[in-house]
Amino acid sequence: MTRATGRRSASAPTDSVDGVHGRAELLRDADRRAAWMLLVDGVPQSHVDLDDPGYLDFEYVRRLGHVIDTAAPSAQPLRVLHLGAGALTLARYVTATRPGSTQLAVEVDAALVGLVRRRLPLRGIRIRIGDARRCSSGFGPARLTW
């Protein structure tokens, strides 16, 4: 499914799991070769382009990307705590734009994390399964959270 057309490709491969918040599904983007949309119960949650992690499809994610861009001088590594992981869109953006950043993503839904790890692998990001209030305490003060 694409933001621009709102359509799914009939031949697009999908993968899905039943998670904490409903049925999580990864659907190939019909318009971008290496892009995927994460849906939960049919509602778009995240969009990831594996070939271009700087491409941020959702407006709210673009706004968060702008915050990241202004948090420190360009390319300076950051210490980032992601509360909720989704398809790791912002984690991928930080990895691409700020090499050497330390990142922790906390996600309550283990099935969703398993699906994303299996279909959309990403190295260098620590992921903890559990409640963000409990799992994030060992990360220390974070520069950015979402």
C-alpha cells in the first residue's frame, strides 16, 4: 500500500503475525522496489524503504526526522531511545544519517519484533521486549525519544 495511491499490489508478498495490538502485517510497497508498509489490523503504522532509509513516507515521521536533524550538528552520533519500535523506521534513519549512534528500541509486542527482524533485518540496534517504563531505565538519559 502506498501513501499516494492507497492501493496494494495484488502480487505483493506479505507476512503477518497476531500481536499484542492486533494482526500485524508487512506489505510490499507497490511503488518502491525495496519498501514495506507495516499495518496493524489494516491500519498503516510504519513505512520502510530498505534501499533509502532517508525516505520518510509518513508526515509525522518526517517531522521526527527533522527533530533528529536539528538535535546536534550533522552526522554527529546520538544516543536515541525509541519507545515503540514498529518497523524501526526512525532507527534506520538515525543509522543512515548519524553513523555510530547508540540506539535502543523498546517494544511491547514480541511477535511484531520477530516479524520485523525476520523480514526487515537491521544491525546495530538493540531491541528490548517489554513495557517501556521498565525496559528503558538501563539506557540512561536519552537525547531523543518517541
